Amino acid sequence: MSSRTYGGVTAERRRADRRAALLEAALDLLGTEGLPATSVRAVCARAGLNPRYFYENFTDLDALLTEVYDRIVTEITEAAARGVAAAGSGAGLRATVRSAAVEALAVGAADPRKVRVALIEAPASPVLRARQRAALRHNTRQVIDYARTFYDVPSAADAQMRFTATMLVAGWSENLIAWLDGELDAAPSDLADMFADAAEALATHAAARAR
């Protein structure tokens, strides 16, 4: 690739800027108009770019959508991890979960399009639906790991722990969708409290049944 500059901007920088514009355009279309309105033509029009620049960066629309989704999941995951770290090693399960939820919710509060893409639009796309299911399983495993950190749960309780963690993670997603749709009237801090309460209650119940 040529490294010559035009107007003081290198070819690499221009290509990176075009890629960023395509990703932003796809996020905006998915997060505001939905998957049916998100096509290669629409993305290029929203980004103000010729379609040839699309194929300079992505093999097809699924490749673009996958990167948009993966970036959102990574951002939310990293935010939740910061919340866990902020709670501190001496915090209990409820405080740890609440801190993680607060940070994750901040991502959606700053840009609601990201939550809508991750929770509402992803199931409509076969490629994103598969990644969403993988993310749910990953989050479920994380919840199980956290529960084992705070409770002495024997390995014989694996099925109970997985069942409980799956209910918690899937229920959290469904409640976020209701919140986005205006069916759940609550401030983000209240959502974090409710999620932390549910996590503590479910983990305590699962640990008790395992004894």
C-alpha cells in the first residue's frame, strides 16, 4: 500500500478513516433504523463513501456487522471488568455485581444504539445471533466463576449453577430490552441495584441447594 501523503494525510490514515466511517454508519443504521435498513448501499450512503471503499475494508455486510457487534460486546465487557476492579477484592458479591452493572450500563447510557444493536437487532441476523448466543454463554460462565469466588459451591452443583446463572444473564438482557422500550421505568442506578439483588438472591439459593 502506498504511504504517500495527500494534503498531509497518509494513505493508511485515509483508509483507517474510511473504515471508521463505515463502522459508525453501520452502528447508526442498526441502532436507529434496524437490520432491514442496513445494507451495503445504505451504509455507504450514510458514510458518504463509494461502494468500492466498502469492499476495500470488508468482504461483505456480515463481516461489517460482525465487527460492529464484537466492538460493542468488547466495550461492555471491559466496562464491567472495570466495575469489578473498582469494587475491590474485599467487596461482597452484591457490591461487585452492582459495580459491574453500573459501568456496563454507562456504555448504553452514553450511546443507546449500542445496547439496541446488541440485544434487539442481533437476533435478527443469523451471524450476529450466533455471536449473541456465544456471548450469553461466556457471560454465564463468568457469573458462575464469580459465584464460586464468594460461595463454597461443590462441583456436584454445576448443573444448578449453570441453570441459575443462565436465568440471571438471560433475564438481565430481557429486562434491558424492556427498559429500552420504556416498559421498565427505572433509573440506571436502580437497574444496577435490582440486578445485584437478583444475583445475590439466586447465588445464595443455588449455594444453599448444593449443600
